[in-house]
Amino acid sequence: MTEKPISDLSFEEAMAELERVVGQLERGDVALEASIALYERGDALKKHCAKKLADAEAKVELIRAAEGKAVGTAPMEGA
């Protein structure tokens, strides 16, 4: 199976692949070199997901600002 470039993955695709990577690493049945490669891909997937989330949050803030609503985050109840 050819791995799709991470930059081409949607958030959902990246999360699903990250879950598979974590599962493989947790099982511990992967050779050392393969584990290192999996860890590196997992780290890149995590960063990709974080960027996608940050981009989505920025878009929501722009929409809220355009609607004249407060921009930013509010603390959770009880926090």
C-alpha cells in the first residue's frame, strides 16, 4: 500500500491513520527500524491534525467576528 502524502490527507483521514500507527506501536510487534518510521509518520500526522484544527478554529473566529459576535474562547464551566 502506497502511503498518501500527509499534506493531502483530510483531518479525518489523518486521524484514522494516526490511530492505526498508535495501535501498531502499542502492540509492539514491529521491528525497531519500522517502529522508528511509524513514530516519525505518527508525529507528522499529529502535527498535521493540529494545524487542521487550528485552521478550522481561525475560520470559525473569522465567521464569528463577521457576525459581530465575541471572538476567542471562553473558559469551560468549573475550570
